[in-house]
Amino acid sequence: MIEFKVEGDFIPLIQLLKAANLVQTGGEAQIVVTEGEVKYNGHIDYRKRLKVKKGDTVEFRDKIIRVI
């Protein structure tokens, strides 16, 4: 599990995937989100601009990110 400390109230999902080094570019992040490869709090989510907040979890390719 990756613990990611968010600065401020939230981080957009695409930026989180890039910051956690799970994708290389923002374009790649947009593609994996729109193709349903990302789970937000246990559910597949297609929103590219989703605001991920403290306490949320994001799953992608067998990696789990917990936002703290």
C-alpha cells in the first residue's frame, strides 16, 4: 500500500496517479481512468477530475493508494 500525503483539501485523480508514479503522463492517466481501470473507494470511477480527499483509497493495477 502506498500512503500519499495530500497538500490542501484534495488532489485531482489524474494528478494523484502521476504523483504516485503509477503512470508516466497525464494523458496516460486520463486513458486508464476513462477505460475503467481505476477504483475509487472500492468502485470503478470514470471521472477524470475527481477530487480525491484525505481518507480515500484509489486502486490501480494491484496497487492501493491511501490518501492521508
